[in-house]
Amino acid sequence: MKKTIRDYDLNGKRVIIRCDFNVPMKDGKILDDNRIVMSLKTIHYAIEHGARLILMSHLGRVKEEADKEKNSLRAVSVRLSELLSKPVIFVPNTHGKDLEDAVYNLKDGEVLLMENTRFEDVPGKKESGNDVELGKYWASLGEIFINDAFGTAHRAHASNVGIATYLPSGLGFLVEKEVNELSILTNPLHPFVVILGGSKVSDKIGVIENLVVKADKIIIGGGMAYTFLNAKGYQIGKSILDSESIEFCKKVLMDYPDKIVLPVDNVVTKEFSNDVENRTIKVSDFLSDDMGMDIGEESISLFSSILDTAKVVFWNGPLGVYEFSKYTNGTEKILSKLVHIDAKTILGGGDIVAAASRLGYKDKVTHASTGGGVTLEFMEGKELPGVVSIMNK
């Protein structure tokens, strides 16, 4: 068990909280503040317990000096101040006297947000390369370190592993919840059903290899399904094909013939568009110019019957091109099924959480993970450096 923010007396202490404020931005404006909102529980707790808060986060990709202008956290500090109903001191630096003076002048309950940690990647990738001196310097600003950024927990950066090396450390409420909920999948109740969608098999090879041993059934949908269908000998027309993964698919199908469940029908069209006519066909009836866009009603019935028996379900990746209104049907109907069964239901980050949010199901499942790549790495059975580096109880 890892220590959490509850294990420390925060009163009067300078507490560094690594947050995930990596919000979508356009022209300096925040398009979606969900990641800021998700951090509020930990921040409120620290304020209420008298901490002097130093918040850190990355934002966007910073590879050269020109990237800094569009990736400042200043707009985040404004929105955070609105959400907290109190001032947030913004320091437009990641090191130096101005930052140090602001930190050491903090009073109990005050909140400071420093500039984008990735600014330290220009030059030299000190942040993402976990530079020892940078981690030590940032740690010198605080007395306690709390990691509440699940989205970067699979990376060893100076702002998580680096700081945790030198300070008493714990998990924030967001990371604690993620780790606890996803840990259910380490030794799940059975039947354990996995749903995998998305486009490329190659992105999920590690997940499939780890989960096919534990799962009772793995339902394959989305673009991935066409590579599996092709590996079974079906023609798939112009559907997306991950040709480099065909041999892997053949081996999985041969080794686990009773576990892998593929669509039996698909909604197809002639162009990647929401405006072109479509039809539903059996998987054996693809024409050379057909492009698979969604699962059909027979597949929905098949997948639903499997979910009826499940005690635990993990789902990563939508089952169709959900960005187009014509092709949300499979994803939406299986989400609807998911919230009506007697099972622990976990959505594994990225597009499926976005789809569930858009379709109104995100808050109806047991857990919708905030992580994308980190969730997949956890499901591959890999250790998460941002969690491993935190002190044990």
C-alpha cells in the first residue's frame, strides 16, 4: 500500500502537488476543463488542512522555444482560481529567484501554480529525461510531495519520480482511486470480459497478451476487428488493416479459439464519411470497395449475451467510428448494456471515455479511467514509475 495525502500533517507545510492540467487549448482558451476539475478534491483537501500549495503540471508538447508561447499554464491558473473561488498565484517560471521568493512567501492555505514543467525540456529534455539536478531543485521548494497526475504515472519524469526521490511522498485522491479501481483487474472476479476496440492491433498487443490469460472472453471491435477477420481468412475490402499484426492475430486465434469473440456482421460504406449511404452485411460478404465502420445488430446481440454473464468488464476503445453520428450505434448500445448488468465496469481511458461522456454513460459505469497510455501500460502488467516511486505505508 502506498502512502496518500491523508498520511501527512499538511498544516504550515509547503506541499508540492503534481497535477495533470494537460487540457486541450486553442488560441489561449481552454476547450475542456475536466482535468482541472478532477484535481480539485486533492487541492481542496490540502487547502483545508493548512498546506502552502505548490502546483505543477505539464501542458502540450514543448520541443523548441517557439512551443512555449502556446503552452503556458497561465490560462489554467485563471480557470483554477475560478473553480476554487480564491486567488491562484501564477509564476511564469520553472526555476529561479522569482519562483523561490513566491514559494517561500506562501501563507497557509495559499495556492501557487508554476509554469509548464515541460519548459525544462528546452534545451536538453531535463523534465522528461528525469534530470537528477532538476528533480532535486524542485524538491527543495517543498517539504511533502503528492502525485495526483495519473496521466503521466507511466513516465519517470523529474516532476514525479525526480521529486519523490527526495521528499516524503504520497498519492493524491485521483491517482489513489485510479490505482485501486484498476487493481480490481489484476485478480478479477469471473467471468471476466474484456472489450477492445480502436484502430490498430499493434497498440494493444501487450494488453492482449496479458489479458488473454486472465479473461474468459475478449470481444474485439472497432478497426482492430478487421485485422483479426483478415487473419481468419475473410476479405475486408477497404477496411482498416494493421498488416504488421496479422501473424500475431493468427497466433492468438489459434491459441485461444474459445476466448476471442469477433463481430459477425458489420455496417459498411464506400467512403470514410458520415454522408455516404451504408448497409449491414455478414462478415463473409465484404465487397472489394466496402469499408467497415461499425458493428451490426447481430454482433451487438452476440456481445450483449456475453456481457450478461460477466462479473467484471474492462473496455478500451470504441466499437465503431463514433466521431460520425451514423456509426455510434454499436458503441452506444454496448454502453447501454454495460450499465444494466450486475458487474464491475471499467472504461480504460482515451476514446472510449470520450465516447461514453458524449453519449451520457461516463458517470454510470463503475470507473472511467482518466489515463490513456498509462491505463494500457497498467493493463499490460507494467509497473508505473510515478506510483512505484511513492513511499509505502
